[in-house]
Amino acid sequence: VTDSQIRSAVRLVEGGEPAAQVARDLGMSRATFYRRSRALTD
């Protein structure tokens, strides 16, 4: 999964999509999604 895909997914979550569903669509766990998104915003 690319950084660009993570950024797009973060926008979906900020827009109200459930994080678990967005992470599943990317093929990763919610924890991994949060870890990757946090790494991009630090």
C-alpha cells in the first residue's frame, strides 16, 4: 500500500467512514492503518 493510498484513506475516515472498513479495503488491520497514517502526519 502506498503513502498516497494511506493519505486518501485518512481523508475517507475524516469524512466519516469507519476506520476498520477502510483498513480492510486496503488489506490491512486497523492498527496497521493507524500506525501508517500516524507515521505520515508526524
